[in-house]
Amino acid sequence: MITPVLLCGGSGTRLWPLSRKSYPKQFSALMGAQSLFQASALRLEGPEFAAPLVITGEEFRFIVSEQLGAAGCASSDVLIEPKGRDTAPAILAAALHLAATDPEAMMLVAPSDHVIPDAAAFRATVAAALPAAEAGRLVTFGIAPDRAETGYGYLELDAVPSAGAAPSPAPLRAFVEKPDAARAAAMLAEGRYLWNAGIFLFKVSSILEAFRAHAPDLIAPVQAALDGAKRDLGFTRLDAGPWARVQPISIDYAVMEKADNLSVVPYSGRWSDLGDWASVWRETADDTGVALSGPTLAIDCTNTLLRSEAGGQRVVGIGLDDIVAVAMPDAVLIAHKSRTQEVKAAVAALKAEGAPQAETFPRDHRPWGWFESLVIGERFQVKRIVVHPGAALSLQSHHHRSEHWIVVQGTARVTVDEEVKLVTENQSVYIPLGAKHRMENPGKLPMVLIEVQTGSYLGEDDILRYEDVYARN
Amino acid sequence: MITPVLLCGGSGTRLWPLSRKSYPKQFSALMGAQSLFQASALRLEGPEFAAPLVITGEEFRFIVSEQLGAAGCASSDVLIEPKGRDTAPAILAAALHLAATDPEAMMLVAPSDHVIPDAAAFRATVAAALPAAEAGRLVTFGIAPDRAETGYGYLELDAVPSAGAAPSPAPLRAFVEKPDAARAAAMLAEGRYLWNAGIFLFKVSSILEAFRAHAPDLIAPVQAALDGAKRDLGFTRLDAGPWARVQPISIDYAVMEKADNLSVVPYSGRWSDLGDWASVWRETADDTGVALSGPTLAIDCTNTLLRSEAGGQRVVGIGLDDIVAVAMPDAVLIAHKSRTQEVKAAVAALKAEGAPQAETFPRDHRPWGWFESLVIGERFQVKRIVVHPGAALSLQSHHHRSEHWIVVQGTARVTVDEEVKLVTENQSVYIPLGAKHRMENPGKLPMVLIEVQTGSYLGEDDILRYEDVYARN
């Protein structure tokens, strides 16, 4: 049995406005109905795989459990990093965690924001790598390049992998940093170079041995963070104290570039890290070079991506060439396709001026569900609130606002001071300023409620929490 | 005294998505705080001008009166065309209407969707034209061209107008249809050609004489439409029966191209008909060729227009050249700047597939104020409703929905069946399915109300009207 270890801590901003710090790209359905994270979990299901171990950040834990549930996936556990520390500490924490139950367990480490359309072919490649990993090798998967890409690192082999044959492990000669265009073209022509996708197969004991040999300083603090971990609502929350002492470093720098027992297994199917909108265009364009998603209309466009995300906005392109345009309810990006790497800089500029669109969405995900502001006036605000079956908001009160709640779907159990009552579709409740109140969804279906706030101050921070099942302040 | 006659019937779609059939561009604040219509009215205020006569369509009458009121303009009257019939019948109706009180009245006919930034210079030009108009000439204003434009018709003079001198009327040699690029360049070089802006100054008696001479068939049905006109809530509504028999034709074709008493007064200030987004770009671009409006961010853009309209969406452009992008809450246009004439075709395509964005806005203007849908769910809808002071919605009922009303600003007088009560900020009312109800704003300030509808069918056509002060069905 192989345990997939899904690295799910990224906060990629190069796919802004769809990907934001508060809800990064792995959780978005960029291609198809599943999110990239869900697709990454589903890709590694089968008789040869155990339930995945997910490593993610504090702020994403409820999104992870919600998306795994929606995809019908179990997880063996969800490790929460108090802070992102790059890939080496995350992989080490996963290895030490697995070692506690089975030191000889087999781990497949994979990012959760890549696209690999042919899951069966990928699983077959993993199977082909298994003997080498069982023999103690650290196996890395190399993607056969189909273009002279300058945005990836490369893996150099001794010889060109034999075409057509079943993929078999070959020794790695060297890691190659991101090349310039000429070097990339030369490597593509030579055929001995594969893209470094950051996907690995090894035994727990093999990778721990490599850490002991090449990055021994990481082991004590990571082990301490695991030893001090708390179980919390189904998550394993690493101890923030020792974790803060862990040096951030990538697995390539910490271990792989120093180890002498690496093998490379080539993968020749399609793969993309969807690292920018140009990659998304590449993966989704039709024969005429046009990639459309959502309600769009392209008139006489070439080499162009038009996406309308989540807002139902109609996006119309006329006479465009080499343009990407992505529309969301609160932000629209239009960029020349050769400049999509600069989206990161645009997000930094927005952040510097305090624009909320830089990092957050109008739709705010919480452990109990989500809410979004529908309209904000001078002394009023209207929100749509969706509560998961069985979930509950905290018992709370506000100093500066009253609230009207109208249930428009499902049934709510509402507490207002001493009174508790069921409120169902087309019924309303009034929460006076200062009243202690709570809403819960006791039903089996999502409950949707429209909240109309009135008052002199309507900020999210006007909240006094008395009880909270999710242990927030 | 000169009576401005403002033609306000257009339904330009070339500035979609900002301009739509339900709310065309003259009513939008495309440049500055006033709408183009408001600016057109304000431009012709002063001791030499009477209050304007406005000619508009049935569906725009309340927008006209609302915008005139907001700009602090009186109108002498608002003529309502039951259907658009092009400029000649509209101008004839205005002339006959004015003739009833003063056959020698002086009319300045102007479209209400043009931009003329220097109002004082324009008024001085009108003053310079006055003697010729008083002598019985039909005066047309010609714009001194600053580029070889192929999108306008031209007015040919006998000689180059003297530079620097006060504008003086010159006889017109000929009308020139929209030229090709070579001809436009030649005309620009020669200097005897001015753009035909469709702005005229003449006495009522002069233009009526010209109609009698050159388009006599128009007179009887237009006079009959005026004779049968009804006064309705401060509007003069032309009689639809005879108006339907009026032939649609432009003033140039019907009269001007045939008349021999035309004079041209050159205007050398800036002028634009804002006929497409490229013109809007031209009128608003800074020194680097970038035109921004609303919350935007342009990184390394040239010759580019970025506009965020009405939705607070952040529009970010990266590395764009010769692109126009206009974002609204329900639609986004991105076009190559050389292709903005094709917006019309895009709107036609959207209309053909029944997309609401083709012709209407989420914000729906009514005689009593406006409303917009904030969210539409499967069995619910949330609206923001704004009611003008003193205004009232019709007394109505619905077969398929109940409504919750929460007043968030001002005070409403609410009727529910036999009960009438005042509802003020932070109070709510429930309207059961089938109940006869009405809301009014008895106050002095706008009243804002959040309406939450629930039911099996939520279309606007589920309405039974019992009484309506605006005479709708």
C-alpha cells in the first residue's frame, strides 16, 4: 500500500484573481468539475493506495475537509502547519508521522495543484517506480518535455529514456536550474532532460535516512512539533513552538540535490503545474487557440483565454490576440499572454494599497459554511449565509448592529437570548442590538439565510463570542 | 431667446456594456459627474437660452425628468415619441410644438449624447450664428477636424474658414458621406471640410418652411400626432396612431441636403459624439495613451482604456496595447481598439441568444425609483429597492411568492390588505402570498428597502396591479 502525501499549503497568487491567499488555486475548479486538490486526491485512489495524508495550513483546514467530503474521499489524517516552511519540513513531518505506525510505509509525495489528465497512466508510472522505491531508492518523476520551457527546473539523465518502452527508473545525473531560452531549446533537442515536477516515491525509512544524512538539523524541531501536536476536530495541529524553529527549505535543496540514491522515472503523459494563466490557456485552448470558461463570447479571437468565474458575468472578447482575461465579481484581470508572470507583481501592488481583492474573496469560508456580502450601504449590509448540515455559528452578540434573518432554504435553529426556536423557509427572526444569538443547521441539507444588518458600524470585528464549537476567539 | 431642443431618443449599443437599450449612453456619466444628457442641458443654460424642450422615448421619460431634476434644470416640456422615427419627424414635432406659442421662436437642435468640453466657447459660436438664423438661414455647426476620421460625414465649404477670426457663417457647398481613409486624409489637408455634428440653429418659421418645401408629407401626420397628444404626468405624449404613419427619415436626408439656404458656422473646440469606445479612449486618455475610470490598475499599458463601471470591480491590465476593457457587474467587454465598431454585432449576438445583458441592466429604473436583484436562488430572490421621496409603487399582489420587507433607510408607508402603517429603518413587514400590498415613500429622503422573496416562481410578470399612479398595466 502506498500512502499519498498531498502537499496543500501553497498560496499561489500568479492565478489571481481566481487564486488568492485566502483560497488558493488548488481549491478552485480550474479544469473540470473537481478542484485541483480534489482531482489530486482522486487520482491516487485505488487498491494500491491508502487514504491520503494531507498537509495544509491553519486557514485551509476546513476547506480541505469540506472538499475531501464533497469528493467522497477519506483522509488518513490532516496535518496542520502553524506556518508554511516550504516542502522539506512538510515532507519530514509526514514521514515522521507515518513512521509512528509503519517505518517501512511507502509514501507518494505530490503537490495538490498540478494537472495530470490521464490518471491511469500516472498510476501505472507509479507502479513502475515501486520496485526501485522498495529497494531503498528515492524516486522522482520527470515529465517528458513537449516545449522549450524556461519556467521549470530540469532533471538530467545519463541517456535518453527509451521511447515506447514501459517507464523504468534511471539514475539522476544532475538537477538543472530554470534555463534561459537557448539552453531550454538545446535540452529539448537532446532528449536527456525531463521537467522536475516535485513528485516523489520513497519508503519512510529511506527518506528519514536521507534527512539524517543531509539535513539532520531539521529532525529535532519537526519531531518536537509532532510530539507536541494536538488533535483538534479531526485535524492534527503541529506544535507552533518548535515548528517556529524549523528552517524553511525545499526538499530539493535540503535532500534531493545531495542524495546519491536518486532514480528518475519518466512520465510522458500531459502534465502542468498551472503556474500562470498562460499555462491554463495552454491546457484548455481549442484548435483555434481559444480557451473559454463560463458565460463568454469570443468574436474573432486567437490565442486568447476568456474566463468568467463564479459571478455569471458575461465576458465578451472582440478581435483579441494573445490576451488572457479573467472576470470575477470583485476583480477583472486582462493581461497580454506573454506577461502573465507579472500577475504576482500586480497583486503585490494591490496589497500595498490595501485593496481587499488582493488576498480575499467576497465569499468568506468558515468552518460552519460560508457567507458573502450582497450589498453594503451606509448604515446597512445584506449577507447571504450558508450553513452546512449539523453546523453551528458561535453564540455571539454585537454592540452596534441589529440583524434581521430570513431563512430562504432549509431550517435553522435560532437562539435569541433565552429563546430557542426552529425557523424554516419563508420565516424571519429579529435579533435586537446586544442580544446573545446563535444560528445552527439541525437539518440534513444546507441552510441558506439572508441577513439584513442595520447599525452605525457593521465591521466583522463587532462580535463578542460566548461559545464556539470551532475554538475561535 | 433660444430654445434648446434636445434629441434624446438614441439607443446606442456601440458603447455596450455601459450603454444598453434600456438605459442608453446619453444617461451615463461617461465623462465627469454629469450624464451626457445632463451636460447637454447645462451647456445651453444662460440668459440667452429658454428652458429646453426634450424629445425622448416612452421608456426614457422618467430618466429624463429624474436627471433634469438632479442637475437642477427646468424643461419647457418633454415630448414623448411613441416610437423612434429618426431626427426629421422629431425636429418637425418640436418646431410645430413651439410654433403654437411663437412661430418666430429660435431653436437650437442638438443631440444629447455628444461631448463639448468648452461650453462657453460653444455658446459663443451659437451667438455668432444667431444673425444668420435670424435672417432666415438654416445654420448647421461644423466641427474643425483634427484627424482623418472615416466615421463621420463632412460639410464642404467653398473656402477654408479664416483661422483665428471669430466664427462666421459661410454657405455650404455640399454634404459629403463618410469617406474612406485616403479621401479623409485629403479633406483634412485641404481644410475646406468640417465634420457634420448634427447641431442646428434656425427659426421655427424657417424650418417649417423648409419642411413644407422639401418634406411636405411629414407635416400632416406629425401635426396630427401633436394635435392628439395627451398631457400625462408632466409629459406631452404624442398620439401613437398618426405617429405610426410618420416615415422615419433623418433631417439631413429630409431637408438639409435639399435646402439652398444653409449656412455653416465652424466650431474649432473639442467635440466628440463618443460613437464607440475608441472615441471614449481618445477623449479621456492621458499623455501615455492610457484612459482609466473607476477602480483600475494599469501596469505597462499603452493606448489602452480600462473602465470599471458601477460595480466596484477592480480592473487590472498588464502589458496591454490598443485594448479597451469595460467591466460592469453583469458583463465585461474586452476588445482590440481597432475593432470597437463591432461591439454592435456582439450585442446582436447576445440578443439572439436571449442574454439579458444585451439590452437591460441589473438595475431597473422605474417611475418611482429603481431596484436591482442582489441574488437569485432556486426559490428565493433578494432585491434592493430605492423609492424617491413622495413616490409610490402600484397596489399589487403575487400568486407565487411571499415577500419580507426590511427598511434600511428612510421611512415607508406600507399597505398590506386592509392595514396601512409606517415602517422605519430597522423595521420589517411580511407580505403573505396573495395579499394586496403597496409601498410608498411619504418622506423627504430616498427610502431604501431590502426585499426577500420566497416562492416557486419569482418572475417580474407574477404581478396583479390594482391601482397605479403611473398609469401602467
